[in-house]
Amino acid sequence: MSSSATPPGLYPFESDETLSLAIIPLSVRYKLDVCEVKLHLQQWQKLPLADRQALVAAAFTSQADIDACSKLLHGLVDRHFGEAATAHPMSGDEPWLDASRWPQVVIDQCERESLALPPVERWSMLDEAQRHALFVLGRSKHSQREFVAALSMFCS
């Protein structure tokens, strides 16, 4: 993990590989999920760095922002890969959307890491992007350090 200042749009607990945009940052993964676009790692890595930076920096607080980000994503895939973006529709019951209970993957990751699960009130106080980040990290088998750091950052 990086010891220098974290660039805007990225979390300080993300790996150096993520901070360099070699892999898809959590903030972009959230944008992809909300925009219902599937972007493979190989596609991400083939995008010019300026386009990856633009996706990280894209505002994402209003429906107009989400619509603009979706248009940007579709345009980048079309321009760089000559094909339509792969749709990845949300079902509407994604566990990170439910602020009333911890997702099972987060509970399981806390158990694997011997961490006390914070009260559900902490989960309900998180914004949707933070809940998404913990959910993604909770289901990951290779980012335990990031999960522990994210849980500490968001729920302390």
C-alpha cells in the first residue's frame, strides 16, 4: 500500500497496483456496477491511462452524473474495442444495497480474519459506495489486508 497521498477518487487502503490504476479501483468497480457495465481487467489495462483517470475522477453523486458516467463508459468501450459494452444488469437485490443488515460475505470475512463484526448501525450509516467496497472486498479471496483496513476506516 502506498505511503504517499492517496489520489482523489481512490481509497487509501487500496494496493499500490490499484493506486497506479493497473487494476480496477473500488470506486470504478462501484461505477461499473451501478452503470450495469462489465469491464474485464484486460480491457481496463488496455485503456489509455488518461481514460482510466477520467473514470476515477468522474463525478458520481447524482443521477445526471451516473448517466454521464454510463455514457463515458459505453463510449470508451466502443472507441477502444470497437464493440458495445457488455451489459451487467443489477438484480435489484444486491447485498450492498440493503443497509439494514451485513452481507454474508462481510460476516464471513470478519470471521476468517477474527474481527468483531461492528453493530449493524455502522453498516447502515455507510454510504452506498462504502457498502459496495466492503462487499467487494469481503467476497475477495486475495485482499484481506484491504478488507481489514476498509472495515477499520469505515466503521471505527
